[in-house]
Amino acid sequence: MNTPNDEQFFAALPRSKDAEPRSEFVEALEAKLVQRARTKTNRPKRIVLKLATWTVSAATVAAAVWMMGVTLEIFKQSRFESQAHLVPRSFSSTEITERELSQAAIRTLEKLYEKYPPFREAEKRVYVTKAPREVYNIDFRTFSNKDRTEVSLYARAKLDAKSGLLLGFDLEKIPGQEKVEGEPSKERIERQAKAFMEPFLGKNLEQYRVEQVDGQEGADTVSHEAVRLQRYVNDVQVEGDNYVIGMSDAGHIRYINSGDSTGMNLDIGRFPPIAELPSPKKAESGLAEVMQLTYQRVGKKDVDYVLRYRENFSGYLDARTGKEVKTTLWRGESFRDSIAVKPGGKKTMVTSEKEAAAAMEFFGQKVEGFTFTGSNVPDYMMGDNEREYQAKKGERFMQLTTVNNRAAAFKISYPELREGDPTLTITELQERAILFLEPYLDSRVKTVRMQEQIYVMGRQVELKFVREVNGVMVPEQFYKITFDGQTGEIIGATLTFPHEQETFLDASKVISAEAAVRVYLQHKSFSPRYVFPLENNRIQEQPNLVYSAEILKSNGDVDAITGEWLPYE
């Protein structure tokens, strides 16, 4: 993409197919935004944003998503699936031809052409994403000059590959749309939204109720400019099955965003009858299995760790069995068994660019030909007492992060890492990770546990380990190792360090998980929901009847010693 100035660049970026950020920018920004986003997702209030952007490069989209604090729940197939959950940090899609579209999708396109005739003759590019459900992302574009630099029409649509159902729509630039007269009103927007969706949903539109839009659900949503259609079956809400429809300033449909499970199964007969809903007592008993005992630090500067029970689950329990039901909406973290380690206690301090190069060698990296400089990342994006150094040679980029002048993290990137799939097994990578970690672990670290969820981007594979004390995890003390999943090269690490003086309460004196659940349920209400479960990284078409713990309305932990409810501030 070639534009003469910043203003034209940012105007052209959403429409560009060749926007490709410099590798060092992608990797540095990705690392920083992921760090900030994960901090946000650990906070009590969960913000869910839906994007109507499907065509910008994967790295750019991923960066934009993380910037807004989104938890990505997009999964891809690989040999890792049988060994651990994958939570890739990038979109995985393949371009196909228009002729390869399913017949159901073609029928939906015909309906769009009836509403927007210029789409029929517009250039189309089609991308298919396989998981967690198979969808088509279609770009419509018309150029108004021979040099193909001026775009007169640009829009995007998202369709379910199997059913052809319209899942998303974004009208960036449509010629000939005149402003609708009169001030927008809630009633008019509701009428327009229903009228637009009727050809695509037919009688199934009756299953959707108009609800107020929460401003957190979309960056562009305002109560009088957007409407939410939420699906209900048997008067029970279907989680993840909804549309948010926004209007333009001219009074036309501007965008349509859908939930991850929207339209997975529109057959009401496939939903378990609400008459079969058992008492929530069974589900309540299953809650004890997903309560997690952890050590949490009190305050920022204090070093006393207290014991807390916290919710660590999807928020949904099968109404019949009480077992957790996982969905794309939210997934708790799970960990493998304890791993005994032999800590080496090695550390290195960095106060200059020269010492940054030495620190990279300290981590076993070759820095010949690299010249390190201080990073220009703004202070407000850095952590407390954090500093970054970076260097580049050819296509290879290095970054070192220090905390209180102690080398705490490094990252290496090069273009090959973005392509292909990992080939080494999780077991092989885990063994290499532990061997790498041990020399740098504090002498007080005796055991760690590895997180089941494995983060993947291209060939890169990231493993996360958490420190244990008295058999209880300390979530804020963690270690992340990033590999080239094909060669086994360690291309990144993030270390945290115990405080010089820290105390941990006696874990033998905690109340039981069942007792914690009784306290928990005094502040959480169970209510029935339908959900489409996620199995093997695919959304299933058979809905489950579940109890929801209303995880968004009353967040808090239970003091594991006193049984006191501790609401999040």
C-alpha cells in the first residue's frame, strides 16, 4: 500500500489488501498488546467487543483486537489438538474462489444483490475460516479509476458456510445512498433492523427479541443508533446467538455483528424441552469441581499472600449432570500436574544498551551484528519500572525487557515464524521449556504447573507455567516460553520473580470447596440458558440446556480461610 500522507494512509488502511506492518512493529506491538490485554482479562469485569473487520492482514487485526481487550476464541486445527487446547493469537483463513461457495451461501448472496444491486458486478474476494465454525468472509469492491487507487464501493459480508446464514455485514462505502429524512428513533431503528433481517431469517426472526444494546458490546454502538436482536427458545435465552445492528449517520444499515453461535441450529425441535429442567442443586454440586484455590497478593506493594477460592470455569453447568460446559464465550484456565524443578537462581542486571546485548547472550542468544537501542514505546504503555531495548539485523528482530533493571523477558522474530504449523509435540516442547527455565528460577521455586491452553501464532508456540507454593498456584508468578514449533528454537521468554520477603498463609487451614460454593451462591444467581458447546475446537450444533452463574453481574472471590465473600472493586 502506497499513500502520500498519514491521513490518506489511515483512510485507506481498512480497504487495503496489501497493508503489511514492519515485522518489528508487529512483533513488538503484538507482545505489548497481548500483555496489556491479558492483564485486562484477569480483571473482574469482562468486556466483549465484536469487530466488523475481516479483511485487514491477520497481524493488524490481531493487534487491533488485543488493543481493545478482546479475548480471542478462534481455534485452528493442528496435531496439537489431541494433546492440549489451542488458543491462537491470529486468524487462520484461506482464500477461495467465488465458484467454491456453497449453494446456501450463493442463495444468501442473491438476497444481498436484491438489496444492493452494485454488489453483483463488484470484485469479490472470498476467505474461508474453518474453526470454531466454518464461515465465508466476502469482500465487495469497485474501483473508479484505471490505477485502482480510488474505491467507489467497498463492503464486507460474513456467511455461515453450511447454512448460508448472514452472520455479519459492514458497509464501508456504498454509492448513491441518500440520507433518510427525520431524526433517528429507537422505534424506527427497530423496524429497519427487522426489515433488513427478515429475508435472511424468514420466520426464524420471530425467535429474536429486541433488547437494549450495551455500549460495551461494540465500539460503534450507541443506544439510539443500534439495536440488539437476542434469540430465545422456550422463553430461555440462547447464549451467543444474537445480532447487533448499527445504523449510519444517513439512517441506513451500517453494520451487523453476530454472536459466535448465531444460527448454529434454528430448529426449535432440537432444543431440550424446558419442562425437563431439573433443580439447580445438581448444577450447584458441580460448581465445587471448578472452584480454584489460589494464593493472591494483597495490594501492590505488600508481599503477604492470602488464600482465595475463585471461579475458574465457563460460567455454564449442564442442567442434568452439573458438569462444566465450555463455549467460545469464555473458557477457564486448566493446568497439568505439578512439575518438580531444580532452580539455578541466575540473574543479570541491565542499565545500558551494551548490557542489553550481554543479557541476550545471558539467555543463550547470539547477538553478533545486532546493535541495541532503547525502545520508543511510551511510558504509559510500560509496566512499573519496566524498560525495553531492541535491535534489528536483516529480517531478524530482538527485544529485551527489564523490570527494576533486571532482565525479565526477551523476544526474537523473523518472517518465517508467521507461516506454517508447529510439528514438535507439546511433550517435547515442555521438556525443553523446563530445561531452559531452571537456571533462571529463584531458589524458592520448587514446583510449577503448565497451563493446558497453548497459545499459537503461525509456527510460534507459547507455553505458560505458574509457580506453586504448598501445592497451591500463585497466578501472578508465572513463566512463559515461546518456541519455533518446527525447529524447537526458543524465541522468547517472560520471567517473574518472587519478592525478597513474602509470606504465605497455611494452606492446610482452608475451608472446603463445597463450603466456598455455598458462600459463592449467596452472591450468584443460577438461571437456565441454552448454549452451543465447544468440543474439539468446534461449535456443536446440538444445544445444551445449562444453568448460568451470571458471571458478569456479581464478581468476587471467597476467602479460603474465613469464608468471607470478597467482591471485586
